[in-house]
Amino acid sequence: GAPPAQLLNIKHRPAIPRDNADTTDPNRIQVIANTAAFHFAFIEQGGSSLYTTLLQQVSNVEVLRIVASIGGTEIDHFSLWHDKVSNALAPPVAPVTDPETHLTFPNLSNNHEELKQTNLILPEPTRFISDSLPLVSIIRPSSTKNSGAVATIKAFTADNLFKGQSDAFFDAAMELAVKADAAERQC
């Protein structure tokens, strides 16, 4: 499918205060809190794709039930976040700009762009598999390459989710991810 449009691009910004100085300016701490909220969505969206991908590889019925149940919960978490973000980016806390990084969170409550309206709680239709197919609302990606366990570990690592962890941690996580992605459904 087509790459999704992004409301914001948040890169290399703190999602938790680094020290007490980060808590003194109300705009800075609000932007840090908003960054954390958007990071939550990144995790839940990734989880939705990861479990959709893993479902395609599971053979054991009990494991299938577990993966489907966890995946459904991840989808619900993302949907709830998507519904509530409009409240987070509304007055009196939006618009807000971090005076240090200049990251700005807009006020979404008066946005008239179709794809940025706050009442859009379901995924927007997009291209899927082929341009010859009609637009559809889907969970994507759903391929091992783009949303499998290795892709997930790489994305979380690039996002600094595991910052400060040992090389042994990264080695163990990647070893498990490679094994998960190599699993094949036994029919």
C-alpha cells in the first residue's frame, strides 16, 4: 500500500523529562507529554501489524488463540488512542511549541483538512496490494519483511525505546525475533 500521511514527524525528541530543568517551562513539559502520547500510538500501531503478521505463521491452535487475542487488544489500544488524541491536541494545551526543540503540536479541534479532523477514529482508506483494487481501510503493513518481529525490534531500537540496554539484551531480542520470523505454518 501507499505510505500513510503523517500528522506530525517527531524525531529525536524526549518523551520523558531528562532532568528537573525539563519540567519548569509549561510548554516544554506539555510537548514532552504529547511526545510520549504519540509514542504510545507508535507502539500500538506496530503491535497491530506485528500480531497480524504473526497470525499468518502460527500452526498451533492454542498459540493462534493467544496471538489473535493479543493482536485484538493492540488494535483496541490503538483505536482508543486514535479517538482520544483529539482531546490531547485541543485548547488549553494546544497549540503548543517546545521553546527548546521548536516541535509544535497543533490545535486539532479547529482543523478543516479532511484527514486531520478529530472525529476520524477509523483508519482511512488506502491502496492495498495493487492499484487495481479499490481503496480499503486495513491494518498494514502485514508482511514479515515490513512488520515481523525483526522489523519491530529494529523500529523500537531506532526509536530509542531500548536506549541504555546492554548488547546482550539486543542480541537476545534479535535472536528471538529472527526465530519468530522464520516460523512457518504447519498445515
